[in-house]
Amino acid sequence: MDKRSDLPGFYAKNLQERRDLVAAFASLTDEERALFSTPHLDPELMIENSLGAFPLPFGIATNFRINGRDYLIPLVIEEPSVVAAASHGAKLARPTGFRADADRPVLKSMVQLVGVPDLQRAVAAVRDQKPALLSACHEPSMAARGGGVFDLEPRIIETGRGPMLIVDIFCDCVDAMGANLVNTAAEKLAPLLEELTGGSRRLMIVSNLADRRLARAEATWSRELLGDDLIEGILDAQAFAEADPYRCATQNKGTMNGIDAVCIATGNDFRALEAGAHAYAARDGHYRSLTAYEKTPDGDLRGRIKLPLAVGIVGGSTKTNRLVQVALKILGVRSGRELAGVMAAVGLAQNFAALRAQVAEGIQKGHMKLHAKNLAVAAGAQGEEIPRVAARLAADGTVTASHAAAILRQIRQTAEARHK
């Protein structure tokens, strides 16, 4: 029987019931389930000067159907409404689902050479010696998996300190994110390039603008479900983002809400993805939206996303944080490329849901409903007091910390009077 990610009423179930459903979907062991309560990681193995761990909420986005397969999506994020929005965007797209794909997992590093006496001769020499340079980077273990350094290209750039020679090194990282692989290759080649060109090496470092490693996703939301007014509103919102970088920055931030949350859950580097995404958005000198929308001939809304996603399912914190392993098991992805495609679909669902909410009722309605719970807790509410305070905050329309405290005092005073 096929696993299904549309779990009716998932949000309304208690914590144990949600864990039971996810454990059944992903065939989690009792030991793996226990990690949701007591994540086992050793900060000493991960960073220097550690004092402990800083937990973040681990949620599940439901309803995702990507390339004909159902996924439950682990999201690690502190912001209210992101998990609900992604789930809702996926639910509305579920009749046709998402289509997603990703490029070959290519990442590049760069060797910076300064003081090169003859730049044109150096370029020619690097190209002439390319086979020998590639051979120097050969790693049998990577080659056995179909990866490794496969190309390099010299280029001259003009800078405020004069012209420099940059040698780009391209590596197929297979199922790893690849930063360590390409940095190692750059450091190995740097002295050879120094000798070959007569220049002095400076930086030997990965580029986080992984524009040869793009991921794409698309989905169609039906006119019947959305209505013409909502579709027109979303198209107007998209036009706003394309014309104005102040709006576009917020639109792309919303898209990255979902992508970053999957990134953190799967032990990848969300700062690298953020840098690459925003650099890609500005690649032609104009900061653009990572998503695009259009109306189909039938009047439906079609959305697309394309951005660089250098992510992997091996290496990094996948070995040092056991909850990352559980997240990958829940996802059930079999390659880094599949993970990139899934993340692109999540980003598109997140962006669509945010636009739909902004056009339909304003972004704050759902966000503040969830924020009300946080304020109730911050005011000191406990147990059954929390939903009562949150409900009053939402009903009054004054969602502030002082009002939460006042409501809580009133609830407790009423309870005390009743017991006298």
C-alpha cells in the first residue's frame, strides 16, 4: 500500500499521535522516535567552545506529492505559520502535485593567483596542462561513485588591485554537499598552478553561487480552488516583486523559509544556500524573484521556482546529529539531487501559500493566531490556560504581551473567586 502524506487533522492531534503517524510513515524504530524528546548530539564534536545545544522546533509539513510520490517534509524552524503554510500550499497543489528535478551535483572552488607576469600565457598554460592537473585531483573513491573533479577553467578578472587569474575547479560531488571536496582540490592544485603561471596563490575556496547545480519545481493550482480574484491578486503581487527589490527581498525570504527549514533538518548549510540563492537572484544586476507565476490557457495558476541548491545526504552533521538521520529517513530521499528537488518544491509551496494569504486576508491573521500562543506562554500561562489566553487575544484583536498578561490575570482571578 502506498504511503500518503495527506494526513487529515494532523495539526489537531496531540504530540504523541503525531509522532505515531510519522513513525508509521517512515518505519521509525523506538530508539529513533525517542530522539524527538531527547536529541542525541555531542556539541563538542560539532563546534569549538561549545556550552551545550540550542534546540529548535522540529515539525512536519504534510500533503506533499512530488513526481508522483508522497513525502512528509521535516522542517526545523522557530517561526510560526511556516509549517502550516507549506502544508496548505501542498494541499491545494495535491490534485496534480509538484514536478521537480535538479542538475548534476556540480560545485566549484576557485584558486586566486596574483602577480602573474603574463596573464594570457598563463591562461594558455593552464588549458594546455588541464589533463595533468585533473589527474593530480583524481580520487579513486570518488571516481568509483561517479564523481570527482572533472573540469577546470582559467579566467582573468579586473579588480581594484589590478588583474588577477582565477582558476575555477569543477567537481561532481555525488551525494555530498561538496564544500570539503572542492576546497581540498583547490588546495591540492594551488602550488601546481603557482608554478605553472608564475603567480602567487591567495584564496583557495568554494563558491556558494552553485549556478551549475540548479533545482527546479513547478505546480498548478486550479482556478476552481482559488477563484479568479485570488489568481489575479497573486499575479499582481508577483509583478510587484519583479519590479521592486524591496518587495522582492521579502518574497524571496518567504520562499527560503521553507527551504532553510528543510536544510537545517537534513544537516545542510542554510547560510550557503541563502548566499547562493540571493546571488543567483541578482545574477543579471537586477534582484529578481526566485519564483514565477502565470495563468494557464485554462485559467489555472502555474508556479515555478529555480535556484541553486548545493545539498547532500552524506557528510557534515549527518553523522554527528542523529536527529538529522531521522529526518532523512522520514523524507526517504535516495540522493542529494532528489533532496534538492524536494526542497525546491517546498520553497514553491511556501511562497505560494504566503502570497495566497497576503492577497486573501493579509499575512498577519494566521501568523498572529500562532503568535498568540507564544505570548500566552511568555505571560506565564500553563496547561489549559494557554489556549484560553490565545483565543482571547485573537478575538480581541490586540495581540500584545501586556494584553496577554492582563487576560491571564483575569482568568486566574475568576478561577480563584469561583473556588472561594
